[in-house]
Amino acid sequence: MRTLKTLLKPLLIVTAGLGFGQALAAEPLLNVSYDVARGVYKDFNPAFAADWKAKTGQEIKIEQSHGGSSKQARAVIDGLQADVVTMNNPLDIDAIAERAGLLPKDWQKKLPNNSAPSWSAILFVVRKGNPKGIKDWNDLVKPGVKLVIPNPKTSGNGRYSYLAAWEYAKRQPGGSEASAKDFVSRLFANVPVLDTGGRGATTTFAQRDIGDVLLTFENEVRLIKEELGPEKFDVVIPSLTVRADNPVAVVEKYAARKGNAALARAYLEYHYSDAGQEIFAKNDLRPSNEAVLKKYAANLPPLNLFSVEQSYGSWAAAQKIHFADGALFDQIISAR
């Protein structure tokens, strides 16, 4: 006998249901997304479904697939038929375009702000009372401090954390590429486990009680406090952090094949609507609309930021230097 679990696809979550006697989209819309975007799409998808129904009379079904961003990109390349991808860095969407040809290479020109309707940043989550006295990046390399960071090879969260640590070290007095490599080497020496995605890292830190500090996106901090209790954790905002844009794209070949091209486009355009931007802000994702961001300044205060593009010119350059096979991250890990 097949159980309910065997009938459900792993990692697929139905977030907008169907009614009887309603017009039905050709196939469910599948959004393949990064690990810690689960919370925001629980709010976003029903809002979009209601808006679509009001405009078209059509009931739609939306499914989510979540995991480490690079793993998700590989799944789409290998045949997971996403209508849209909503990621936390452009590199993973570039890979889908370049390796599989499932969307145009100029996908960033299709929507405003280089197709990034929201952004986040890396913060530190510590145990209540901050028993290790963590104030900034330099505290993370001290002996006896254990860190939880997802694997930069499979997770955008991990890549941003790594690059933020590198940039911090390089900007210190007398800083250089060599001193940055030494700093990041010492930082990763304090990482006991590398989970494949941000949500796995959260589970390791918050539920398995491993580590003193979790490095994660700002919106994940809110979920940790909501789900596990604000009395258990504190948040530390470092002196420098990295802007993590959340780019989106229609996977044009799959969406067209499934008859969902117009629906997929409308779904992504809703990310830029006032309603969509408000949903992001309420979930502690920073909206690209500056007016909406200002409304939520109490929860989303100004940060001292740099961007990957500022430091490296492009994500592709950063990938080649740091995360390609045999590059700096591999050198650091192999030397541990």
C-alpha cells in the first residue's frame, strides 16, 4: 500500500489550491527557489493566486521547490521543469541559461532592477545573551567559537557569507588578498559542519544546538525567532555586510512547453507590484521599491554594504576566483 508520503513529491509544496468548477491553468506553476525563501512564498503565492483569479477568473495551483540555490539550479538543468526560478544570486540563473539554454542569456534585462525585486544581507544569529560576546567578523575567528555556515559550493547563503568575511578582512588596515585568505581560513576552521543549504544550517544551529553563531540572511532571522521563540536568540549586525540580490526569471522553454508562459510572466511581475513589495517587506526581505523599504525602516535598518559586482565586477569573476573547482575555497577547505 502506498502511503501519503510516497504520493507526494519531495520538496514540492502546494501553496494555492483549486476550487471545483473553476477554469484551470494548463499545469501547476512550479517556482524553484532557494532554501530560506519558504516563508515569503507562503504569503506571496496565495496573494498572487487571488489577484490572478480576480483578473482572469482562473484558479491556479502553485508549487514550490526549495533547496540550496546551486543545487536547485542543477536540478532545473537536469530536467526539473520549473516555470520560474527565484534565486539569491544571478550566477545560478546564468548557469541555467548557459548550460541548458532554457532561458535567454540576457534574462536580467527582462524585468526591472536587473530582474531582482528584493534583496537581503548576511547577519549573525547568536544564543540569547550573546555568551561568546560576538560583535563583528573578527570575533568569528577566535578560538572556541563555533560557526554554522552552509556550504558555499551548494548555497548562495554560504557564498555570500564567505565573500563578506573576505571583504571585511581585505578592508582592515594593511589588508590584502593574502591576509583575507588567512582570515577566511581561520573562520572556516571554526565551522564544524557545512550543510548544503540555508535551512539545513538553521536546523543545525537552532534545533540541534550546534554552534555559537549562525550566518544567514536577514529574512531567515525573522523566521527563526517566530518559529523557535525570540527568547532563545539575539541578532548581531556586523560592521560590514554584503547586499544579496534576489533575482528571478521565467524558465521560458519549460513554461512554454507547459502552457504557462503568460502566467509565469505575470507571477514575476507581481513581485514588483505594491502588494508584492509589501509582502517582501513584511517578511524582512528588503523590497527594491525604496518607498516601501522606508516604511519598514524600523525592522529593516540601514546597513553598511558592499556588492559582489563592486568588488569583483561580476558574479562570474567571483565564482572563478573563489568557488570553481580547485579555487580558493577548495584550497581553504582542503587545508583544514
